[in-house]
Amino acid sequence: MLYEKFVQVGRVAFISEGKYQGKICCIVDVIDQNRALIDGPCSEVPRMPMNFKKLQLTKLMIKIGHSARSKIVKEQWHKDEITQKWKESTWAKNREAGTKRMELNDYERFKLKEAKRLRNNLVSTEVKKLKRNLVEKKLKSKPKK
């Protein structure tokens, strides 16, 4: 199948714009082709309509009915361990790493740059050694005419 993530009841979405930017919520109902009713009882997002342009769909799903109450959404959220699954996803980890990077001061950025430089230097010297050994083996194994 070409698409894996559809707009559907129970789909967990990431809010990319607005007051609740950076939080996850669940689609409770589809209002029309532009908006959905969302609810995020465990991520402090109130039940409200939101435009699809502000939502990014995730692969996570909750089994709920149309217009399910917040209590039911919260129970199913905990039962399916959505918060834990979200924290383990690469999407959440990359966002967390990006926020840590943004909060670095000048000295911490300098230390990070120097650590990367040293790491890259070690890697390049090891690669050069391996290449040199490979060339030497090829030269030794070449038959003489």
C-alpha cells in the first residue's frame, strides 16, 4: 500500500503550529475536509477543533469510537501506552536532540565542535589504515609475470 497514515478516528497526531505546538493529540472525530476534533488528555491539549494543516499524522493509533469522551480517550491512551511509544520514536528523539542543541551556550557549542573534530580525526585515520592494509594485501597477492 502506498500510504500508511490516514486521517481517521483514533489516529495520534503531532501539533506543528499554534498554542499547543510540539504536543501530541488524538483525532476524535472528523468535522469536515479541513478540520478535525482533537483531544489530548494526557498531553494537556484540550478537546477542540483543529485544522489539518496544523497536524502531522503519526503511525500511532488508538481504538476509539467516533466522538469518544475524554475519559475513554484517556483510558485507551494509557492502555496502549501512547506516551511511552511516542518518547521511544525517532521523531520524538530528534526533536529532543534539536531542543538540546538550541539551548547550548557558546562554550558548550565550542566543546561539541572540538569533540566532533577529534572523533572525525580518529575515524579518518582508522579508515586510512584500513585502506593502506587493503592495498598492501592486493599488491602481495598479485601474481608475478
